[in-house]
Amino acid sequence: MSPTPKRPLRSQEWFGSADKNGFMYRSWMKNQGIPDHEFQGKPIIGICNTWSELTPCNAHFRKIAEHVRRGVFEAGGFPVEFPVFSNGESNLRPTAMFTRNLASIDVEESIRGNPIDAVVLLAGCDKTTPALLMGAASCDIPAIVVSGGPMLNGKHQGKDIGSGTVVWQLHEAVKAGHISMHEFMSAEAGMSRSAGTCNTMGTASTMACMAEALGTSLPHNAAIPAVDARRYVLAHMSGMRIVEMALEDLRLSKILTREAFENAIRVNAAIGGSTNAVIHLKAIAGRLGIPLELEDWTSIGRGTPTIVDLMPSGRFLMEDLYYAGGLPAVLRRMGEADLLRHPGALTVNGKSLWENVREAPIYNDEVIRPLAKPLIEDGAICILRGNLAPRGAVLKPSAASPHLMQHRGQAVVFEDFDHYKSRINDPDLEVDANSVLLMKNCGPKGYPGMAEVGNMGLPPKLLAQGVTDMVRISDARMSGTAYGTVVLHVAPEAAAGGPLAIVRDGDWIELDCAGGRLHLEIDEAEMAARFENLQARKPPERTGGYRELYIDHVLQADQGCDFDFLLGCRGAEVPRHSH
Ligand code: FES
Ligand code: MG
């Protein structure tokens, strides 16, 4: 007999009654060989699995689920594993972001409609973490995140290479004529040589760190490599802990507070995290009605140095971060410098963030740098506004070139991604190192899906001259593994009537990161006239299906790109009987 839960287990609404309904709910479950006593008031723990062979980063999740299951049994719960839509960053077209909200709906309705008292969220590849947290938050039941963990360090020609980051680097080297296509291709197998997510501080690692910083996972969840046995111990312990959480009724809303998000914003700066976190944290917060504004990223994040020296901003990889002490070591260093905004924030193990990390050992000052020797003095995501981005834009300073963060240059305009591809290799393209590459129609509605195309590759002729970075501006996102002085998430996007739409070749643009300003140097009258004369671009094709739902309902980047009708928490009240 399990200890008395703090509030009645919702699963008992299915399995607890001696009548026709109880008969049906239990009987069909019994076809899996489940004995009577498993239905006797035990917490039923959902294991929400984003396993898929098409999401290679999550392809080892059945093994992780098995270890969660063992922990649930050990603690006296009953595990039920269920699949949800799996957002694989590498394969899914037009972009995994297009289906993040779809997956969140799947998660939410799977939880609410089923006899589940608490849930373990198996997340890995970029969008799977926010999708799972968004869906679970809208139900607000006890939940714990178990991440799949990063791949081992990539190895190529005797060097460590990082997921994604090396692709951008080598591709530029090919275009500049420094290496052959054969050499480029030979890095493929060495980059991805074990199970797990990208080993750089890309979006997957960033979101795993966010999950840990928010308090939604056990300590060390973010960095233990996917193939390290300790990852499976963590899965087991998470399985044990979620049973207690079900009994304690420790729901997500008690963990995911405004304080938790403020902590996460600081941690993102300290780790040199992905710009995608700005969108995903907003979307998760939106499911619980927690206010989170773009300006919070500067007002709260500003002054937090980047101390984690990982690619793409720095030198090392996630495996190194774990051996250096993992995220707990980073949090300890931040806490000792008074940089943890809310050390008392509650985490899933029932302890505060600070209690969990205050004695965390730090083994390597190169990987987790002392505050006095940061990688970047101020790692806060830069939020930009101005007549070119009335509702904001973002830039990641740790991935940018300091000399370009204050810049004035003339625009080279691409109407969309296809236009960019058709123009960028043209030797006659009028462009120099001071130009600003500006791309339109790659935002949430315009692409659709806001693909990671914002880190436009540079013109080959400039690469050949040794140019390594230029200011780039778009309404797109970029991969967390990418780098450069790249202004992203311009809102409103061109396809939603944003001012990007009226920029022309040769216009002067000013970027001022310190001042938070992105300015198109034309006067208001000229701007109004251009809007007036703007030839309506053919709207995205109405093809029906999910794509149409997406275009009609997706919110802009500053609002987290959730669907308008998904905002808020709808709770986990047990729905009516099915028969
Ligand atoms: Fe899946 Fe990077 S592509 S984590
Ligand atoms: Mg990515």
C-alpha cells in the first residue's frame, strides 16, 4: 500500500471504481499482463517519450525509459510509457520549430486524457525540451525532465570538433577554397560518434541547462554524456523521485515560477546559451501565465559574464563540461558571486537551487572559468529595438565579433531564403566587409516556421579575402551551434508587416548593441511612403492542413511563437468518461 497522497490520485478516477467504467479501464490494461495489485492506489507515472529513429539525438531513449521505469517500480509507482511527436532538428523540414507547438499539444492532451498522476519528460533534441515543458505546464501536474544527454566529443584529424559548429566552419573553409569537398565530408562520422544531442552549447544543451536551472530536473541532468552510465543512474533516480512528487503533489507551477525564469536568464548568459532559449522560455512561461518580456533578458541578464568556455562561443564541449563539474559547478560559481538571482527557488528534488549546488566540486577552471577570467565580460543576450525592429530583435554577444557590435553599413537585401541562395555566390554582387546582409520572409509566418537560416553564410569572394564575420539581420532564428554578429528574431517579421519588408539595397543601417538599437536610416515620411508602395508579396500558399493552422495562429518571436490559442494553463481535471 502506498503512502497517502496529498490529494487524490487522478488515476483512481479510472482504475479505482468497482463498476462498468472501472472494469473497462482495468480490463484493457490487463492485456499487457498487469496484475490486480498494480491498480491499488499506486501513483501511475507517465513516461513521455520523444524516442524516434528519425530524431537521431533521441534514438537511445528507449534505454533511458527502461531505467526510469526501474526507478518508478522501486519507489512503488507504476510506469506507463507513451510516445509523443518527436521533433528532430536534423531531419525535419521545413524546420523542427514548425512542429514544436504541435508536439506540445500532443503532450498536453496525452497527459490530461490519460490515467497519469505525474510524468517524466524524456527530452533531448532542441525542440523536444520546450515542447514537453509547454505541454506539461498547460496541465500543471508533477513533472520531471530527464534529458538524453550530449554526444561524446567529436573527433576529427586528431582534434575535438563540435556538433554543428564544425559544419559552419568547414563549409566556410570549402567556400573560401581552403579545403576540399572530400575533406569536408570526411568530418561527418567523427562529428557524431555516439548517441546523444549536439555536444556544443547549441540549443539542445542550452535547453537541458535551462531545464536544470529552472529546477525541473535533478542536478547534473544537463551535462552527463548520453552514453555515460551515470546518465542511466540519473534516469533511475528521476523515476524514484517522480513517485514522491506525485504523492507530494509537487506540481510544475510550484517550480516554474517567475523566480525560476529569472535564474534561467542569468544562467543562459553564464553558459553562452542559444538565442533560441529566448523564444522557448517565453513560450513555457506563457503556458503558466508568467510574465516574461524581452527586456528581462537585459535587465536581469546584464552584467552576467559568460564563464562556460564551450563552442560555439569558446573552446570546449559538453563532455568537458560534465568532467569539469557540470552545471552544478557553474551554478555554485554564480551563487558565490551573488549572480544567482533567486538561490532559494524550489527544484524538483524538494531542495532549493542553492542547496543543490553550494558544495558542488569544480574540477577545471579552463572549462568553467573563474568570474575574474570570464570568456565574455557580459554574456547577456542583447535585445535590440528601433524602427527596424519595433517589437524587438536579439543578438548573442558571446558568438559575435566585438568590432561589429557597433556598426553602420549599407544593406544587401535578400527578399527570402531562395533569393539569398541565388545571389550570394554571384561574383558581381555588390558587397564588402562593411555591408549588412539583410534577409526577409524567414520568420514564423513567412518561412513558415522561422527556420535556422539567420546565420547566412558570407559571400565566397569575401571569405576568400579573409573576411570571417559580417553583420547579418533577419526575422529568422539561427542554430545554437552557430556564431557571428547575427541579429535574429526581428519582430514583427516581414510577412507580418514588419519594417524589414521595406528595406532596399543600399539603405544605411545602424546596429548598436550596447545601446540596444537597430535603426534604418530613413525618415518617417520615407518609411510611410515605402509602406504605401510596398507591393504585397504573395501570401504563403494556403495548402490546408497543419501548415494553415500554423500560419493563422503562430505568434511573433517576442511572444514565443506559441499558438495564440495555446497560451495559459488548462489544468489536469479529469475529463468525462469515454463510454
Ligand atoms: Fe538534435 Fe542538435 S540536432 S540536438
Ligand atoms: Mg539546433
